[in-house]
Amino acid sequence: MSSDAQSRPATSTGRRARKAVIPAAGLGTRFAPATKVVPKELLPVVDVPALEYIVAEAAREGLADVLIITGRGKSAIEDHFDAAPEIEEALERKGDKQRLSRIRRSTELARMHYTRQREARGLGDAVSYAEAFTGDESFAVLLGDDIIDERDVLLARMLDLQAETGGIVVGLIEVEGRFISLYGSIKPAGELVDGVIEIETLIEKPKPEEALSNLAVIGRYVLPPGIFDALRRTELGARGELELTDAMRVLGQDGVPIHGVVFSGRRYDTGDRQDYLRAVVRLACEHPELGADFSGWLAEFVRTLE
Ligand code: UTP
């Protein structure tokens, strides 16, 4: 470890994070065989890949530098955020200005950076690849398959809170007990006040009977630079992966404050087939061009199921 890495501050207060890290190197086994060749982060939600919604969310919050953690077989991700001159020329010839601006949007959202996780060894391992990119600054982590509807606010509150505390801030949702084993589970240190809760500790994917509460961690985090040292001090979890949840617990044990912002808006885990389908149907119904016809068809179709 370099002396530079050793001297990274555990916390950083006063300044809103300016960089985003999007881990997108997972194998997407729940969505196989679709994910054999196409990264799950690029599966389209109507006509835009899931990952573009997430980069757009980061950009809306002023996170102008975005690092995507990719892996083997995922180079199409870089291509998506690059120019596509042949398609652009074809659209120009057709005079389709609207689609032209939509295809160019992905190249204009943020300054894009990429690095490759050598093996899919867990979310904590993926985040550890961001150290040189974020340096001594706090940063946001947005999971590459977790879409938060742009009309519902979460990340802005998390960034503001983290600038105040300098510690860790995670996004939370309330889940029914039997679903907690899909998520990280938190033990509150106090009451929920105005949607914010202080966290005593947290564990990854507990059995329902071992859950610490019904509050589950979702794919939004704002982390201080001390997380990298904590990741180095964290042992592999039960799944043989380096868990981000475990590293956050280590940092919490050092006295770094951990808070959660409870989210009750629209969210889609597009790595899960059911949730992916819900996202596509819902956003298709609301789509400015497709919505009216599609929802008419859907209402008819639902009647045939009754
Ligand atoms: P998931 O656990 O949902 O991704 O990780 P996964 O491992 O691809 O899922 P399944 O269970 O096999 O279907 C959440 C996010 O973290 C990234 C994933 O790409 C996803 O965006 N991730 C996960 C990594 O970047 N590296 C990893 O080692 C694991």
C-alpha cells in the first residue's frame, strides 16, 4: 500500500461528492441466457439501456465524472457511451432530429471513465477499483442495474446528508421479512426522522430470522475515502465475495457515522426478471410516443386474463 493510500482521510465533510462510480462487472446469472453476450446493464428498458438511466441520474445530481467498472465481455458498455457515426449519419439523412438527439445524449451526459474488474469477486471488490479515480474525495456509488425513477428524489438527499456528516450514507427501502435475504439489513441506532435514520451496524443478505430490521440497503451509496482502507481490512463474506456491506460495517466500527435515507418511490431492480418486466411495462405506458397505444393494448390484454 502506498503512503498516499494509507493517509486517505476516513471521512470528509463540507463538500458534496462530485464523482460517481457505477459497478457493472457482475455476471448477471439471474438473467441468463440473455446475459451470455449482452451485459445485463445494457438490457433495454423500452428503448434506453438500463445503465443510461443510471448515468443520467448521476449527471442530474452534478456528478460530472462517472467511472464504470466493467469486466470481460462487457466492452459494449463503452461503445454505448461513445459516438455512433453510422447511425447518426443515417438519422441525419432521414431528418429524424428527435432520435438523433436521443442517440447523442449518451455521449453528452458526463465525462465517462472505465476500468475492468479482473474477476467478479463481489461488489466491495468492484468498488475497490475506484480508488485512483476518487482519491481523497467522497463519491457516490450507483449500481448498474438499479433504476430509481427520475421523478422520485433519493440521491440528492443522500449527497446533501453525506456532505454534512462526512460519513457513509446508504439508500434504504422497507421490505417484507421474507425478502430481506436478498439485501443488506441495517440495525437502526435511533428513530426515523424526516426519512433519515442513523445506523448502528449492517449485515449482508441475512436469513429472515437474522434480519436486523425491515430496512434493506438498495443500490445507492455515498462513501467517504476511508472505504478503501476498510475494504483492505475486510475478510471475504460467506459467498466468497468481498462485500461492500462488510467494509461499511468495518468503517462504522472505526467510529465513522452511517446514515440511511428511506426511499418509498419507484425503483426497479433490472437484474431481476420480474422487476425488469415491471419496469418495461410501466415506463412503456408512460412513454410520450408509445404510451397511449401501448396502455390501450395492455388494458385489453389484461381483460383476456380475467
Ligand atoms: P448483483 O449481485 O445484482 O450482480 O450486483 P450480479 O452478480 O451480476 O447478479 P446475479 O445474481 O449474477 O444475477 C449489483 C451490481 O454490482 C455489480 C453488478 O454488475 C451489478 O450492477 N457487480 C457485482 C460488480 O460490478 N462486480 C461484482 O463482482 C459483483
